[in-house]
Amino acid sequence: MIKTILATVDAQMPQKQIIEQAGQILKQGGLVAFPTETVYGLGANGLDADACKKIYQAKGRPSDNPLILHIAKKQSLYEIVKQVPQKAEKLIDAFWPGPLTMIFQKKDCVPYEITGGFDTVAVRFPAHAVAQNVIEAAGVPIAAPSANVSGKPSPTRASHVLFDLNGKIDMILDGGSTQVGLESTIIDVSEQIPVLLRPGAVTKEMIEEVIGKIEIDPAILSQSDENCLPKAPGMKYTHYAPKANVILVQGQDLAAVQKRIKELVKEDLRLGKEVGILATDQTKSAYGDGIVLSLGNRENPQEMGANLFKHLRKFDFLGIEVVYSETVAETGEGMAIMNRLKKAAGYQIIQVV
Ligand code: TXA
Ligand code: MG
């Protein structure tokens, strides 16, 4: 056990003294969790293989799952990647700083320990004052996976990080709830036609508006088998999974979906199970039994994305055993929401016709 320092920090105007302390810890090879606009990250010096090993230990993360390097100015990119294709330059101009991660050919200074042995490296320039100031204070690119124990939903508040990693890391900066709530979009720009590896708040539609047609890793939409492993190694693990058995209930007719969920809940309650329902503002009042949590307004996918991981953790906290969840259309940010929901559900989907 190490003593984990918990420091509250202003999300817009981070206190210099706290940032300096975090920077010192990172320079000395320690681990600092900090907020970004997507989820909380667990940072270490990204050019120091030994420091990064501690990330894998603290999270219980498989060593073949590569980390994202976080930078706080665009120029830092050229120090860690071999070339920046023209399409990547366009995406940088459009979306950095922001929730978009890109995969490039790595330079030698980037250790293989953080790339899972790949010759490529993932890079992101986060749009959050705390994240940016911490990276600047450390003076190096910061490797930062989501600050959760491997397999748990990503943390969207400091209390989630504390719950998972207290005693295992040096410091947690509490900058309040994260705005996006889902991990960054990942796109591989090292290929001729860029490939979307993980959907996020920068949507496929937004990217195609800037650089034209892109491909989607098929593993994003449906369960991958051994012949079709996802290109982002992390996407192959059962991620985002709460302890509860999550089951999605999908159908064109929302009223029919609600009716089916109510029947399923009733039956499970009869069997003595603790049941939860993941609903929306438009539907939540229709459910009588079970613990109902609303993701938010169906017309507002940003709001729904921001609440998803928080609610999955809440169900665990409440000891819920089965969660039935409504679904959303797989367009815009809905693609990211459905991708995380399907993974949380282990691809169990009941179709209502
Ligand atoms: O929003 C985010 O991206 C957050 C915040 C903290 O920035 N970070 C995050 O990191 O989600 P992590 O480690 O939880 O997810 C990184 C994903 C994994 O699925 C990993 O396999 C993939 O990125 N990845 C990293 N480097 C890669 C590479 N060279 N090629 C393919 N996939 C890569
Ligand atoms: Mg993660």
C-alpha cells in the first residue's frame, strides 16, 4: 500500500502548487490520476518504461494492451511520431485539443513497453485545463489509460478512481465530473484509408466531413471472433462491465420494448433477484418495479454518454444483479453509446419485434 494523495483542483483554473506537485511525482516515475474531458486518466511518464510498468500493475492491465500518449501542444507530436499524414493534419486542425486519439508510426524514443510491442503509437491532445497543465508540468508526454481497475467501467469522477485505485497510486487530482463521460474516439491514420477503432464523441460523421470516407473496424458494431480481432487490442477485453448481468432490449417500437422490459423485470423479481433498469427521461416513468436510472434525454446523446459509466457503477454499488437497458440508434454519438452498452452486456441483446 502507498499513501494516495487526494487533492481537489479547480477544473478551469488549476492551482499552480497542486499542479507542480503532480508534475514532480510524474518526473520521479510516479502515478497521478487526473481528469480529462472524456474520463479520468492514470498518468505516468510516457517515455519511461519502468514508470509505465507501474500503470499496468496498478490497473491489473494485460501488458499487450497499449497506452495512449497525451501531449499538451501540437508540436510535441513530431517528437514522438515518424510522420503525420495529411489527413491526420486535417483532423488535428479540426478536433485538437479534444476527444480524438490518432495512431501513428512511432519514433524510437517511444518504448515498446507502452505500445504493446507495436511499431505504432496512439496520441491524444486532451481539452482539459488540468490535464494540459499536468502534462506541461511533467515536461514529457504522459501515458494515460482510463484510471479504473482493468475491466471496470471507466471513471468519470475522482470518487470512482479512489474506489478502484486507492493505495495503489501516488496522487488523484479531483477536478469534478468529466464532461464527455466516454473514452476518446480512436482512429488509425497510419493506413491509406483511416480506420475507426473506437467510437467516441468525435463521431464518424464529423470525421468524414473533414477527410472523406473512412473504414470502421467491424469489431465496433458486433462481437468479434478469433478470425476478426479488434485492431485496438483493448477493445477485445470485456470492458465497461459492471458486476451485474447487463441485457439490452432492442426494437423499433419503444412502447413494445418497455412492455418487454417490464415483463422481464417482473419475472426476475419473482425469482428474488435485485433488478435495475437503464431508461431514458422519455421512458423512465413507465417502469414501476426495480431500480430505474435514466441516462437522460433521448434527443441528447451527449447527456446520455456522460451518464452511462456513472450509472453502471451505481448499479454495482446498489448490489443490482440484473440490468435491463434500452438502446439507442447507432448514429452520431449513439455509435459510441451502443458500443459501450454492448460490451457491458457481453453482446446479450433481446430483440423485440
Ligand atoms: O479518452 C481516453 O482516450 C482516455 C483518457 C484518459 O484520455 N484514455 C483511454 O485509454 O481510454 P485506455 O488505455 O483505457 O484505452 C486505450 C485504447 C485501448 O483500447 C488500446 O488497445 C488502444 O487504445 N490503443 C493504444 N495504442 C494503440 C495502438 N498502437 N494501436 C491500436 N490500438 C491502440
Ligand atoms: Mg480503459
